[in-house]
Amino acid sequence: MEKEGTGVIAEKSYGFLEMVKKAQQGDKEAMDKILELFTPDIDYLSRYIMLPREDAIQTLKTELMSIIYFKL
């Protein structure tokens, strides 16, 4: 038997994949939304990179963008 909340997760995943596809096609707004979704994780991870915080944040954002553009 399927749990009730499973459909919500699938819908969110599908929406994210659509955003990724749009970003890959050059949609700046979609890329901004993706970066916004990952901002808390980027801020957290930037604490553990041996660079000034702003440089670490910029590096993480650049890497995320390159993964979206070139690897998916």
C-alpha cells in the first residue's frame, strides 16, 4: 500500500528537474531559484572551506552552476 504523502515528494522532484532543464537552456530565473534553494547548504559548507567566506560561497555557487550546465 502506498503512503499518502509520497505524491508530494514526486511532484517536488519533478518541479526541480524542470527547473534544472530550464536552467540548462539558459533560463536565468530558473538558475536563480536553484541557487536560492541551495543557499542554506552553501552557507553551511562555506564555513569548512579554507578561504574567506565570500570567496568560499562564490566558489560553491560556481561549482553548482557548472554541475547543472555540464554534468546533468
